[in-house]
Amino acid sequence: MNRFIQRSAQSELIDEPGIPFSDWEVCLNELNTVNTFLGGHKITIEGVKLLLNELPAGKRISICEIGCGGGDNLKAIQKANKKNIPIQFTGIDINKACTDFAAGNCKKLNAGFICSDYRKVEFNEKPDIIFNSLFCHHFTNDQLVDMLRWMKNNSVKGFFINDLQRHPFAYHSIRILTKIFSRSYLVKNDGPISVLRGFRKNEWMQLLERAGITKYSIYWRWAFRYLVVVKNE
């Protein structure tokens, strides 16, 4: 069967326990490089801008990333914050290696990191924006429906998702690029699988509708990603 017809159920190495911190460091640094040069951070910044619109000068905002990894998305948002809007960042990740790495990586940010399953986190005050990047493809469709509901119910302004399009060109390209340039066995193994676990636009539409979300925007962005944006009314 054509492997691109439906999402793969193949597991990724980074979802397995027991990975040494040193291996995580190499992996997280490489993922930041990929997001920087292939436009992933740019898409994340666009998602924030689409939800914020115009804010009164000096108004504090709060942004939470679930599946925050090494915190590089939060750093990219702060770097793009040319108006110096006060931002309180929260990063949530179930993997302690990631939150430990992120805490050191984001020392210059007003940021806190929580090692937990995102579903178990209870906010004293809901974040204005919740988002995730390269996170959703790790989950089954049923799990994603629950995640979409959680993100909508726990955000004030809304949420966005930045994740991969399942496409043959993306799959073969990442196989070649990681084979040549990557030093991380995690990236080499998981990169192509991530694409096979990615999405097509109609699948996002079906997931959102299953979650009871009828108003949304879906944008295709280079390199083979979808930006899904939901504004709370």
C-alpha cells in the first residue's frame, strides 16, 4: 500500500524512555537548526501574530507551548518581539531531559518550564495563546481530538499548531538531508517517520470538526508544513 495514503502508526525513538541527556542535547540542537533554516520558527511566529492582532502598548501576554522540547520556539518568538511586549512564557514537556535543557536554553526569557503530561497541568490563569510545533504527529487521531479540545478550552485568545505535511518529496528529502548532515541517530531515524506520521489538509479538517471546532484557518507553508489557527470567540 502507498505509505502516504494514511498516517503511519510507526513509533519514533524519541517517544521511548531511557534516552541519555547527551543524546537529547545533540537532537534538540539539530532540531533548532532545522527549524531555523527550513522556516519552522518563521511559521510559529506567524501563528502568534495571527492570534495577537493589535495589543495596547505595554500589555503583558502569556504564551504556552506544549511539547516544548528545548525551548527554541519560545526563544524565536522573543527574538521577533520587536515592540518589546512583555511576554510570560510557559513550556510543558513530559520529558525531563527536554525541560532541563529548555531551562538552561531560555535563561534570558521570562519563562517557566513544567515537566508533565500537558493534560495534567492546571493553570492558575489561562494563557492567552497555547501552541505546539512538531508535536501533534506523535499522537493518534483520537488523542488529537482530545488535544484540540484541551487547547481551545485552556487558551484565552486561541491556539495554533505547526506540523508536518505528509508528502513524498518531504519524506525523501529529509532522508537524504539527515543521512548527510545529521550527527543524531534520533534525528536520522525519526525525521522520515515524522513525515509519514504527518497530515494532509482534509485530515486536519476532519480532526477539528470531530473536536467540535467549526471556525479555523489552515495554511500551507514551506517547507511542507501546515499552520492551523483557531481563534476563540
